[in-house]
Amino acid sequence: MDLKKIGNFFKELRKEKNLTQQELAEKFNVSNRTVSRWETGSNMPDLDIIIEMSYFYEVDISELLDGERKNEKMDKKTEETVLKVADYTAEDKEKLLKALHIYSLIGFISMAIFAVLEFSGATAKELWDSVASFALGLATSMFAVGLLFTSTYIFKVRAFKKRLTNRR
């Protein structure tokens, strides 16, 4: 796969539509810097964006992935396979988001346990202190994991959902 060639093809297609990188970025819910990276060949769009680009530019997915126009059209079976892969990717992202919700819930519950134990003034102080310390550690860990995943993926997941609703 020649990323530079593909990037130049993306740029050519964008210019045929008389769009700026910013306008294209708004169309696909990404930053104009991301579009620039696609066009320079430093990275590729996600599969769901490639599918959306094929509809937008009225070219086959295989043409986008090869970086050039072809005379023959992609057969229906190949196109259906690519769409199934995109749907699978969407399901995978949904599973990740559910896991993040669970981590956040565990973190919130642990933080609540810590707060209750910390301010209860219980008589078995050592027991309460060890349980409270465990709850605080667990809460902190879960929030950290949730933040790491969320900061990286939440915007991609939201943009992906928006693109899917526009596709259908």
C-alpha cells in the first residue's frame, strides 16, 4: 500500500469537489490536521470514513485504497464484506465504551465507599482505614483507566456514531 499515492489521490478528489481541508474535515467530523495527514500519506482514515468517502466521492473503496481510478467497479460481494467489517469495527468500539462505563462505575462506587468510611468515625478504626485505603486506591485506578481510554477514544466513538447515522 503506497500511502503517499493514496494521499495524493485523496487530495485530488477533494480538489475536484472544490473543497478546502477544513470543509472536508467538517464533512467527516475530523480535524483539518487529520485531513492533512491523510493527504500527505502519514496516516490513513478509519475504515468507516473510507466507506463514507467512497460514497461522497462516488468512487469504489478499492480505488481509494489503491490511490487511483480504475475502470472496473468493485463487485457487490466485496463491497458487502467491507461493510460487514466496518459494522464489526463499530461493535468493537461499542464494547470498549461499555467497558469504560463499567470502570467508571466501579471507580465511583469505590470513591463513595471511601468517603463514607472516611467520614463515619467508626470504632474499628484500623479495619476501616484499610478498607478505605483499598477503596481509594481502587477508585483512583479505575478513574485513571477510564480517563486514559476515554480521552483517546471518546471523540472517535462519537464521530463514528455520527458518521454511521449519516450513512444510513
